[in-house]
Amino acid sequence: MVKIKLPDRNVLEYSRRVRPLDIAADIGPRLAKATIAAVADGQLLGADTLLPSEGEIEFRLLTKKDPEALDVMRHSCAHVMARAVMRLFDGVQLAFGPTVDNGFYYDFYCEHPLSDADFPKIEAEMARIVKEDGPFERIEEPREKAIQLCTELGQTLKVEHIQEGLADQETVSFYRQGEFLDLCRGPHVPSAGAIGAFKLLSVAGAYWKGDASKQQLQRLYGTAWFDKKDLEEHLQRLEEAKRRDHRVLGKQLELFLIDPEVGSGLVLWLPKGATIRRELEGFIYGELIKRGYQPVYTPTIGRVHLYETSGHYPYYADSQFPPIEMSDGDRYLLRPMNCPHHIRIYQSKPRSYRDLPLRIAELGLVHRFEQSGEISGMTRVRGFTQDDAHIFCTEDQVADEFRGCLDMTQFVLSTLGLNDYRVRLSFRDPKSDKYVGDPANWDKAEAALESVCRDLGLPNLEIEVGEAAFYGPKADFVASDCIGREWQLGTVQLDYNLPGPERFNLEYIGPDNQPHRPVMIHRAPFGSLERFTGMLIEHFAGAFPLWLAPEQARVVVVSQKFEEYARRVEQTLREAGLRVSGDYRPEKIGAKIRDAQLALVPYMLVIGGREQENGTVALRDRIDGDLGALAVQEVIEKLKAEIAERKTRQAN
């Protein structure tokens, strides 16, 4: 006898094995028709999966209204796309077809080079498959039978995966839909007719299992939604995201450069981008001083032994630049983290409890050798600057210091108008061996972190097990930009391990005149200046608030005969500390104003005969348009007040 416990607390009892579809049919025919999948004891299942015959099961049916159902439908749409590609092109080898945020992809080996021109016929074939409404049938086979089956189908990639990737599995599962059979864990929708509106988006290169030494594949991306209106809204968001692409805007606005001669993933900050960075650095340093931090500078290279002690080497060996071998046998490493350097500063002299908390901060350049396929503009790079700080404190100080770090991150985000965010707590997985240190210290750290976050009432707090750094749990701030995309930005991490005896064995002398071990907090409100700036470019679509704008104002003349007065105005603004330029070209005033608008300059000071005669300027706002005639000093006061407030304004 099995008891099925429903969300409304009703219990259904069965003396036979049943499927979610059977349970849905017993509740009502409309629900059976609407059922997409189910969740049983927290596990996502297909609607045709046989449930256990005994015990109690917490059970929930999924329909189009449930977010989990959308992921199941997209996975099924990926199979339909693969089936369509195999119908249309010869020699197709199937790799993998998972779901991703807002969509799915499938990797193929296909002799025909896929392109956007192929999308209409692939989509038309997909529509025919959906209209046929064939069922998704789950099949389980013993490993050897599965290898034979894939061999007969000519799917050599699947054969390799069963032999190597699934070597420990006695049985494997397939899903059949008509003539299409694919190795897959599932789950899937009951039949193809449940698939809603879909659209193919792009095609890119990929490698089998992400290994550049293995076979090159083609990756076909798509998206799917239950409702056509949702699809159209998503496509509009994609168009808006394309308009805001920081890689395009960075080039148009001359903010940064990636030069292949310098190296992939290494950012050259151009003068305008450097201005934005300098303002962000000044902002964060000002806050650091107010909050009792002590800025330091440390080298971007260190002995390998230092990172072996910290555990960063070889833990991050796959994502680090190779060690530099010296003639005397010593080895150095481009640092992947700043924390070992700051720890050595802590250890440079004896510490007393009276010295704690010690807050050390640095905008420190670090390097990671990201795979070439993962590099993207400023948001995924090989050299980046962390607004890093490390706090050394007593256990009694942990809660207040952690609270202060969270408060600072909230302050940074709110100053930039990023008020829509959630906080994700990343804890260790007790079953994993990737984490270092005493489990008791982990439990203590995780409990302290969660307690502080809940006391602060942080928004949308969630816990993810298995996502912690190898040395301690962390709180990540995931902010949404103005078009709803999420960016993982600031982070705060609690660490009982690096100060421990297995690592650096840090100490301070307590009030009892005995040695004690400090607790360490890692903290970075921006995360990475490169990634943060790339996100800001997209969030503001290049139209930065006045305090960050590389060019804050532009003086434009109606005709060149007013140039002398205009240059005096320009110089007056520059002496007041404003970033200003002048446009004295023999062009029409409308063209000059349009050029300033396209350059996203916040303010324009238009000067003609009346302004010269009255000693004024006609002030024009990038957002609000004409603000009328003002004295030069009034303009300076207005702009400086807006800068001091760090006001963020965006056009609707």
C-alpha cells in the first residue's frame, strides 16, 4: 500500500503501482489533461513514471502554472529540435541537450554547417512534430544493451558516454518519440502537443564534453514558452539586451578594449572607461575609510608555496596560469586570490585582541586562466581587479563584522540604483570531499552566517547546499538590472579554515595572555571591477549617471563667433572639477546636440548670441530636455549637487 500525500493534505491510497497521470485522472479528467509532470518527495518525475508500491510520498502534480513544468517542457522541446535536425540533415551525431536559463540547447555533430538561414525550416519541422503530438516514451535498458542500441543507431558519442561517463550505471534510460530515440534521464512532457511557443535563437561552436581536445560540435540554442505572449515578451527582452550589450557599447563609447596582441580576456581600460573605474574606486575607498578599513598594496605574483599553504594551488590549478619556473628552482604564480597576501600582512607582527578587528582592503589584480569559450567582454576575463578586503576578528566580533559587510554591500548597490536583489547563502555539501577544515567549524560558520542574514531581514534569502567556497560558506548578492537580468555581484565569506593550524595557523594574544585563533571574513561589494563595470554599462545602456559619466557636460555653440565666450565657460566648469568638453565645429546646432545625445553626455550647455550677451548658458538635460537659461555658476552648483548626491536617473 502506498499513501500519496497531496498539497491540500488529502491522502490517496493505492494497492498497486501508479503513475502521476493515474493520480491526476483519479482527481479529475481536466487535471489529467493539464498534467505536465510531477514532484514526488522533492524529485522531479515524468507524468508516466511508476511510483513505489509502498510507503508515504509527498506528491505534487505540475501544470503549466508551475515554474518547474516550464523546464520540463523546454527539455522536451530540445528533443523535438534534435529530431527535426535529424530529419532534415544527414550524418547527425547527438551529444547533449540540456535546458538553460530561459531556454535550451542541443549539441550536434552535423556535416551541414548550421546557420540562421536553416532556422525557418527547422522550426517548421518542429511545428510538424508538435502537431503530430507523439508521446514521449521512457525506456530503461541494461548498460550493455544500451551500448549495442546506440551502436546500431550509429550514435558513437552516446556509446562513448555510456562506456565512460555512465560506467558505474547498471541500467540507463532512453526516451523514444516516433523514430527518434535518445539517451536521456528525463523527465519529459507526456506528448509533444504540450510544447508551447518556441523560437530558435542562435548557433555556436562547442566541443564534446567541453574539452577543446575533443570533437568539435555545433550548438543550437532555442527558447520555449507555454504562451505565445510570453515568448514575444522574452524576444523583446533579448532585443533590448542586445541593444545594451556592453561589448558593443564599450566599443561605440570608447570605454574599453580587448586586444588579441595583449591577450584574450585581458582588459585595456580606455580613458573614458578609466574615468568610470576611477570614480568607482574613489567611491569605494571613501566608504572603506569611513568604516575603519586600512588600504594596502600587494604584488600580483607570489611564490607557489604561499598558494599551496592557502590551498588555492593546486585546488584551482585547472583555472590558473602555469607557475613561472625560476633558474634557482623557485616557482612563482600569478595570484588567483588576494587573501594569502593579506594573511601574511596579518602575520608580519604579533597581534593582540586590542588590534582586532583588523580590516585590510585592496583593489587587487588577480588572474585566472578561463577557457577561451567562457571569456566574454568584461564580464568573464582572465585578469580582473577585486575590491577585496579581509577582516581578522575574534569569534565574539563575527556577527557585528559580518553585519557590517552585508550593510556595506547593500549601500553600494542602493547607491547605484540596484535595489532589486536577492541574497544567496552557499553552504557546503557534507557528502563532498572538496571542502577543507573541521566540519564543526563549518557548522559554526554556516549557523552564524544564516543568523545574521535572517536578523537583517535580507530580501529573498535562499540557501544552496554544495556551492560554498572550498574554505568557507558565503553570502552572494544577486542583483537584477533594469530589464530583469540577474548578475552575481557582491560576496561576503566567513572563513574558519585559512586561519587554522592546517593552513596559516593565525594567532592573537587574548585578554588572558594566551594565544587564540582569529576568524577571517572575505568581502567584495563590487566583486570584480571589470564585471561590475560591464554590468553597469548594460544596466544604464551606456547612459551613466552624472557622477560616473566620463564626459559630464558639453559646451556647444550656435556658431563659431561665440567660441571665445564658450571656451571661457568650458574652462570655468573644468576649474570647478567637472569633466567637460566643447564642440566648436562649423556644424548646425541641431547636429551638435544630436551628436551629444548619441554620445550620452548628461548635460549640454548651448551658447548663442543671447547667452553671450547675458553671461548665461542654455542648459539642456539628456533626459528632460531644455531647462532654460542659467548663469554659469548656477549650472556648476546644480551639477555638483547632483554629483555629491550620486543621483541615478534613467530615461523611461
